[in-house]
Amino acid sequence: MMGSKSRIPIRLMVILTSLVMSIVILIPSNVSGSYGLEKINVKHESRTEIASTSLIQQEDKRLDVFTLEAPQLRINFREIFVYLPPDYFTSKKSYPVLYLHDGGMVFSTNGKHDGQFDTVLDQMFETGKTEGIIAVGIASTDNRWDEYSPWVNENMVIWWGHNSAQVEGGEGDAYLSFIIDTLKPEIDNRYRTLPDRENTAIGGFSMGGLISLYAGLKHPDVFSKVIAQSTAVWFAEADRGWHSNNQLVKQIKQEPVPDNVKFYLDIGTNEWVDEPMPLTDALGRAYTYPFIWVDGTVVVFNTLETHGVPKENLLLIVEEGGEHEPAAWRGRFLDAMLWLWDGPEIVVAPDLVTVVPPLKAVIVHTPTQSVIVDHIPTAVPEIQVVGVERNPNTLFLLIFAIGLVSASVAIFFWLFRLNHN
């Protein structure tokens, strides 16, 4: 017989406490699961939320790497990185192809300085935005300045060019000949591709954006889509000044412009923000690199529109505070791919300004502050802005979980005291 004070069996204590703690554990998992991989976070720091494990470490070698002879180039071999879509080895489909410059840093192969574009392409496939795209990264070499421009810049001494000589450029046509006449036939032979122009795109950032724009202008029979991120328009300046004789702008004005190529351009307002700029304007005011990067991109964008590129084939995104870094390019790469492959719908963030061909663009010159860009657009195509979905019950669930934890502790000590009194 037990005394007047009943005791709670130890086994019952354990069961009750475990039940409460199980509920507490399940609540946070449901909260975090409410975000889902199908939701795209449009902040470039975390926009691609798929695991960034290097594809080179995954099964079936979805990142293929090989070296190809490049007879058109002074450095006559090139390392090639080929991203294959998730279902490449389980389907018999053929895929569009995107050619990317600076191939050694566009995929998840080299740490934090990578663009990790493979995670974006995987995400687009998993969310049904594409049926898969093959991306070909072409590694750059010590001749990057020469190969990424058909024009020669003889005044690199006044520009901040990493590891540059005083004279750079001029081998862009040879580089594109390598891509079109050597690399593309090899890719079409090795992999299941859709080789026609409608399914062939080219893209890059900085100098890679410059050569991509040139490729779209000169070879519309090969490329139907262009991605030009943070384009180094300044490199095409022939004289020792800004906007004195820009060879890219001159080409757009003087030669026929294709009306069947889609041009995506983007730029950040803090490109090379800390680098010195010796040039001044006609009034003696000092230019800044952020101004020159934005101004050059806007001028090229407007020139394309006023000289024959249809409005529906042009898109410019200006990222407030965006820097000359892979993280910014990775975030905006998603916007580029959605627009080029998924129609007019585009995902934008509050710090991204979406621009359609404007009637004019006024750049307010502010040497000591961030660049301000005021756009006066013409007719604006309908653009759907998609935000990040959040679970409205998240705060309630978190508070409820904290309460359960407190309750479980109180129950445990109450049962403990009953058993020892």
C-alpha cells in the first residue's frame, strides 16, 4: 500500500515529458519548411538557396572539364567547364546552350570568389522555370584583356586595370572565332544540344559583358540572347577621356543592329567604388568609377534602343549599392535567365531598378556620393514583380514553441517534486 501522497511512476514522467518535447521539436521544422526551395529569395547575398556543393563532386559528373585546342588564339589551348542539367543522364532530351566567359569562376569550383551560376541553373530547373540548360564556361588566360575586346585601348595607364599593360585589346574577333568555329562544334558533338541560334546564348561580366555585347551585334546568326553584366564600356574608349570616342557606341550607331537578339544588361551603383579615377569632365569636376560604370551601361542601352533593337528585346537592371563582385552577378544572373528563358516575368528586389528602354536617361553627376540615375521611360511592358513568400503564422508558432518549452520544464519539475515528497 502506498502512503496518502500518490507518486507518479517514473515511466509516466518520461512519456509525458518526451511528448511535450517532441511537439516543440516539430514546430520549428514546420516553420523553416514553410519557405520551400520553390521560393526565390531575390537578395543577391542569398538568392540561390540550393546547397552550393560543387557539382564536380556530385555523381555522374554534371560538371565536365576538358582542355581544347584553340588555334585562333595566341595561348592556343583553353580549359572548358561544362555544366549539365540535373536530368541530363536520366533523359534523352537535347538542351539550349549558354556560353560564359571567365569560365574558371562562374561555377562552384573555386570557393567564395565563384559566381555559382550552377546553383541558379539547378534552382530554375527544380522550380520548373526551364527544362534544363547546358552552360559552357570558357576559362580566361593572361590574354583576357586582349581576347575580350575587338577594340584596342592604348590608354590603360589612366584606367584601373588589374594586371594590364598600357595597350590592351584587339583580339576579340579571334576569340569569338574560337567559340563559333572550334568550341561550339565540339560542344554540339559531345553533348545533346539544340544547336540553332534560338537556343544559343552568350554572356559574361565586366570585360566578358563587353565581348558578349559585341558577339550579339556581330553574330546574330549564331547567338539570339546576350547577358552583359557590369559591362566595361569604358574599355572601348579610344581617346584619353570619357565619352570622347567610344568604339562600342560608335559601332552601334554606324552598323546595322540586329532586331532578333535579346540584350540583357545590368549594373551596380558601387562598381569599383574605392578605385581612383583621374579623369574630369569639361567643367573640371572629377569623375568617379561608379558614375562611369553606370553611365556607360545606360548610354549603350539607350543607343541600342534608338538604333533598332525592339523594346521587347531590351532589359536593364540597376542594382543600388551593387559592387563589382561575383555575389552581385550571381543574384542578377537569375533575373537575366528568367527574362531570357521564361518570358517577360522577372523577379526583382526592392534594391533593383528595372528599366525598359527610356526616352532619355539623366545621370546626376555626384563625385562624392552614390550615383543617382533618373529614368524617364516610354511605354512600359507589363512586368510581374514576384516577392518572397513568408508564413504569416511564423511569429505565433515561435512564441508557441517557446511556451511549450517553458511548460515542459515546469511539468518535469512538478512531477519530480511529487515523486520525492
